Amino acid sequence: MKEVPVDLPSRIRDIVARLARVDADFRADADVFRELGLQSAAALDFLLQLEEEFGVAINDDAFARARTLEQITALVADLRGRAA
Amino acid sequence: MSETRATFSIELDKEPDADLASDIEKQGGHVSPHVRHVEIVGRTVRYEVGERAPDDVHGKIERYLGAMVARHRKIPRKVIHERARAAARPLERDVFARLVERRWVRSVATGQVTLAGPALEALRAVDEDARRLATASFGAREEAYPSLIPSEALGRCGYFSSFPQSLSMVAHLVEDFDSIERFRRAHLDEARMRPIEPGVFAAPECCLSPALCYHTYLGLEGSKVIGGPHVVTTVGKCFRYESINMKGLERLWDFTMREIVFVGTEDEVLTRRARGIELVQEQLERWDLAGRIETANDPFFSAAYAGKSYAQLRSQLKFELRLPLSDDDPSGRRELACASFNLHDNFFGRTFSISAGDDAAAFTGCIGWGLERWVFALFTQHGLEPDGWPESLRARVWG
């Protein structure tokens, strides 16, 4: 299990909250598309922001499977760990 | 006398992938009424404009390219089925011209055709097969819809922000005696519609429907689907303005679609779309057609293109059946999307307050057959004489 940097979940949380236009105190296991209402058309913006902010290249299939803050954080942490 | 055209080119920063290039070419006609043709070779976009094109057309092309290319992310298409024909015969050429010559198809105006004889029978055969498939395999309820759809409903479906270029708005003269009388007098000796004075048209309350399934969702507004999915089948006219791309039977402004629409829980809709794909594969077998089923995206316009195409492709929301029209085109572009298999997640359930299962927003999906395209593909693959047609279709089409 890769170590997750302390601020990673909160930074991703902020991106989700901004794109979905919701308060940042949503549940970490909430589906960001279905429960938080992030438009599917905003998925590309979300992906590009994650890649730019965290300096990782995210596989599209893996991104499609990651639907909660917990899963997205784990995906980004894993990619950063591999790059390190 | 043919029009003089001028050709210009623009270099993109990098070569677009084949899908993006194809979509840029297809939608290029919507940039200006002066654009006649758009083609991409490598990084170079070549476009032709008519002789009276104003200078601002070049700026429009640049802005259009910028909007289409920005944020685009390539997702490779996934082919889930491919079939070759058992009959070893070349694909027919010049099919549209030959159908017109036999008076089985008549071109009425841009994007509008009439069908007769075997062409009409072929359309009926495909439609009847799809209708039976819908009722026998899914227990679909048959419904008939108007060609008009309220503009407000289409707006809620997201059509205005996704596909504004394809809209066909229905205008009528505003209820005003003086305006109508002026219009009438202006046409006493004039068959062509003359320029209309500002304010004479009412805001279009309705559009011509670009797809049939919107009517299904509108009809279910505020309801709960219980005891299994709600499945509807319908056939009707659909209208999509396609500018310089409208030609033959391939791209019509006014065309006929058979649809099956599924409304229910996620699992109910997913399993039925998958079954629908299998049933269309069986159609290809029965009718000995070559074809391929693969992921696809809709023709979203401008800045809507990158994000919405990406969402469709990455989540495999749309598959298309593509039937080949040519044996010898290495570009692979001489083929025709004749059916599509679509999921919309719970977008229409949320938009129209339709619930299913545990009171959650219903999921929806649909399968559509573009019937004139099937006619074109059938004659291309089986020829213009009955001998080349498989027995399963011959009697129905040729009597």
C-alpha cells in the first residue's frame, strides 16, 4: 500500500467540489458523478486538472473505474508513488 | 456554370487522430455558409470557400479549429463485433445514382428523398424486423410520436448546448393581421419565399424532432417505473441539419428511425442494451452483411466536443454498427453508421423526474436503426438485382 500524502485527499476534494459545485464536506465514499452530480462531460476537465496538479499521466480505463474520492485519491497516490 | 472556389490551409500544432479529423471535417460546413469543403491531411487543414466568401471566414475557421482541438484526448475505439460476408462478391459502386436511375429513389431537395419499389420494400423489411425484435425480445409497447417536439423539452434534454448545429426549428408567422397580409401580398406573384421582415416570426415554440426517444422521456415525466423496465418501440421521422455533408441516402436532413427505448434501473437497461447488440449481430448473420460494432461518439459541436466525446467513449455509452460501403478504401471512412446502441446514465431520469427501483433516478438507453442508411447498405452489399440477395430478405424486398 502506497503512502498517501497528507494533503492529497483535501486537494482532490477541492477540485471535485469546484467542478461539481458542491460543498467540500461530502462523503469520501460518495460517487462523484452520480451522487455529487459532477456532469459526465466534466470528467475530462477533472482528469486534466488531476494530471496537471499532481504531475501524473492517468490511464483512461483506470480513471473510469475510480468514482469516489477514496478511489481517485488511491489512484493518484499510486501513480505518484510509481513516478517517485 | 460551376462556382469558382478558393482553397486555403491552416497548420495544426500536431496531427489530429483519425476520429477527431473526421469530426472536424464533418462539422466544418457549419462554420460559415461560404465553406464548401474541409479536409485534413496530416497536420494540414485544407478548406474551400465560395468566391464571395468574406474575409472573416478565415477567423471563424481558426476559432472553430481551436474549439474542436482544445482539450481533445484520444480514446481508441473498441471493436466488440466484426463480421465478413459469406457471399464472395464485390461491393456495388455508384449505388445512389443507380437507385435514382431505376426511380426507386428520388432526390426531392437537399437532404430529402422519396423511396419506391424495392428501396421502399427494403426499408419496410428492416423496420418490420426491428419492430418484431423489439416486441418479441423485450415485450416493447408500441407508440407513435409527433414529428414536432416542444423546444423547451429539447432544451432540457441538453440538445441546444450539445448539437445546436443540427437543429431544425419550426417557425410560423406571428398572429398579426397586418404582418400576415403583407406576407401574403409579397407572394402574390412570387413562388420563392421572400425575405421576411424582422419580428414577423414568433420564437420557435417547436422544433422538428432530431430523435424519437426524447418523446418517451417527456411522456414519462414525473412517474415511477415499477415491475421491470418500461420498454417502448416506435418508428418516425427525425430531422438533423448536416450542412455540406447532406448527400444521397447516407446523410439526410429528413430521415426515418426505428427506436427501442429502455427506462428502468441501471442493471435493467444495461442488460437490455447488451441483448440488443446481440440481436443486431443476428440480423447481420441472417442478412449476410459485413459490419463492425464499435464504441462511438455523437457529433458534439465546438467546445462541447472534447468533454462530451470523452465521456461517451471512456464509459462506452455509445456503440455504433458500421457497414462498409467500399472494398478498396484504405482510410476506412467509406462506411456508414446504420444503428446505434446508447446509454444515457440517469441523465433523463433526473431531467424528467422519472424514478425506478428504490426511487432513484431512472437509467435510460436506446437502440436506433437509421432506415434509409440500411437501404443504402443493403443495395451496396447485395446488389441491384434479386439474385444477389440472401433468401431471408429476397422475397420481402423483391416480391
